[in-house]
Amino acid sequence: MLNTKAKKVLDALAHSDFPYRQLIEMMPVALLVLADDEAIFVNAAACALLEADTSDELLGLPVTAFVHPLEREIVEERMRHLRAGVSRNPAMDLKIITRRGQLRRVSSSSMRVVVGETPLIVVIATDDTKRHESEDRLKENEENFQRLFESTQDVYYKTDANGVVVKVAPAVRRVLGYEPEEIVGRRAEDYYPHPSERDALKAALKAHGHVQDFEGRMVRRDGVIIDISISSYVLYSPEGEFLGVEGIYRDVSDRKNLERELRRLATTDMLTGIANRRAFLERATESLRHAGRYGKSLVLFIADLDHFKSINDRYGHLAGDAVLRRFVEAVSPELRETDLFGRLGGEEFGILLHEVRRQEAEHVAERLGECARSLRFVGEDGDEYGVTVSIGATERHHDDRGIERLLVRADMALYAAKEAGRDRTRWSPF
């Protein structure tokens, strides 16, 4: 119930020349009028904010009845300021508890007025719950992003239109060995083995606007070159102006090294370390295709160690393996880097010479024979023995469409060398 003083105040408002009370009721913001620290008037917006069915639920209550317990002392201090003569308290954020126990966030200001001889306190509040919830979610998202930014194993980066790094994640310490501040302000291409190696990435981004798991290489602080995988996209302004690039990259050196090792194992003869049959034939096929397209010469040798079975039978397979390895070690220096050398199986080897005339190839065959004859071995019984090699040779014909035709001709020439007494080279006559 309202005291007599409060009723007089409200009557004065109701019977004034201007309909203040009706105007206050229509205000979209919550308004409370306090006399002697008790609510003597609340408008409809205040009832809605505090979830009261009627104003009678709120009248006669102190303003602290609506405030969260942790903030009541702050509100009481603001009320004391007004009673002491301060005319106005600036707006501040407060937590309030509604009549139904709901927590809400409001922006509230208060002021002191005098009606007749009665001092009153007017409190105005707007519901900022949704804004605060949005800000809280935004802050949480920012905090989550920052934690992710700082803890991710991938390196987040952003460059401007000139390729200068403007932001990079702390993970760059682990991947490249630099502090983020050492990279910001420098061009991204400075961390590539050669600036031109970034050209392929820039071309792909220009063509598609983004790349996914794009492979490249970067240089760590200690000079080690690592393999990286990049996923990035181009940044544009609303007007379509190119602003830069944003994305992530990761160190995939372990995976790439494993892939290279598996590829090496799949293409390498495990005993001798040179190409196995499959790899030799694949590379020889590509070489034949290239030679046919550009009219280049090719010579194919099939080299077979003579009487190799007798070595295995007398001295054992370990001794035979040692002979094969020593033969490869002796022959390899006689070949150019562009030539192909592979083990076709057993004691049989394939040698493909690029862009050589027959006379030059004959000299190579002679040196290979000398290499074999120079090798000396000692068996477990103390006997010394050596090896020789027979070679079948053929040149590329203009109508050769597959490496098989050269293999057949070289094999026939090898048979002829064996029939002629071994330790010699024979050329295919056709």
C-alpha cells in the first residue's frame, strides 16, 4: 500500500495540465519512481521487464529487491549519492532478478527530482540481455578461436596484396623455428627454397581462388627444407579488390619421406640398389617414347654374367649375391646419369644408353666387359675366381613402338654372344 505522501505525489502527476502519467505508461523503457526508497510507481514496461503481472506486485518494494545480490551494494551506494544531493547517476550495466527468478542484464540510470516538496528518485532501465548474450557468445567464440589459433598444429597465416605476412599462428615456431613476430612484415616467399617455388601456388590461387592440400616446400630456420601442404583462399574487398591470401599450412615431411621410401622400395632392386625390372621397363618405355618423338638414338644392352649358376652351386648364394653387388658397383661409374641401369632378374641386367652412336656404345660395352674381368673373388676354400659378362645389344629403329621389340632383339643378340663363347658383345643384325 502506498503511504499518504506517495498518493499525493501521484495525484499531483495525474491532475497536472500535461498528461505525464499517461505518457510515462506509454514509454518503451522501464521506469520506476521511488519515494523513501520504495517504489510508488512503475510503468507497463517495468512490469514486463520484471515479469510482474500487475504493478501492485512491485509497489512498496525497494529497488534493491530487483537487483542481483552481488550488485546490491553498488545500487545502494548509487542511491546514497542521490539522497546526498547528486542529481544524476550515469548509466551502468546491472544484473537483475525478475519476479519469476530469471536473470536479466539491464542498462540503468537514475536521477533525483522534487515534486512539490517531495524528493523522488526516478530509475530508468532498458533490457540488454540479448545484447549481452550476443557479446558473451562473441567473446566466447573469440576466446575459442584464440585458443585454437595458439594451440593448432597447423600454421594459420594471412598475407596482404603484396604477399607480406600480416598474421601468423604460434605453431610456426614448431614448423619453421621462427617466432611469429620474426615472420610478420616479411614476404611469404622468403621462406621458400627459391622465391619462384611459390609461383605455382600463386598461379593456382589466381585460377581457382583457393587451393586444397597444395604441395610445396619451405625452409626452416636451421636451413632444412621441409615438405608442406597448403590450403588457402584469396581475400577480396566488397568491391572485388584483391586484398591478399589467408589459409593454413602444415609440415608433411614425414608423410612425403615415407611415400618416397615406399616408392624407392617399389622401384629398387633390394640386393644391388639399382632399378628393379618393373622400374627399368617403365623408364625405358618413356625414354623410347621421347626418343621416337624427337628422333633421338637409343641403345639397349642386356648383360648376363657368364656361368653364374656354377658360382652359386660351388660357393653358395651369399657368394653369388656378393658377385652381383660387386658387378653393379664396378659398372655404375662407367655409365652417365642419363643412362638407365636395372636388374632384369637373376644375373641379367638392362642398360639403356641415351643419344649415343653405335661406335660410342661399342666402347661402353668394351669397358663393361673389362669391369667384369677385373673383379676377383675368393671362396671359402681359398680358391680365387672371377667373372665375365656377355652382352646383347640393339639400336632403336624408327618403327619401334614398344620396348618389348628392343628387348627381343637384344635377347637374341645375347644368345648369339653366349653361343660364340661368352665374354663378348654381339649386336642384333636386324
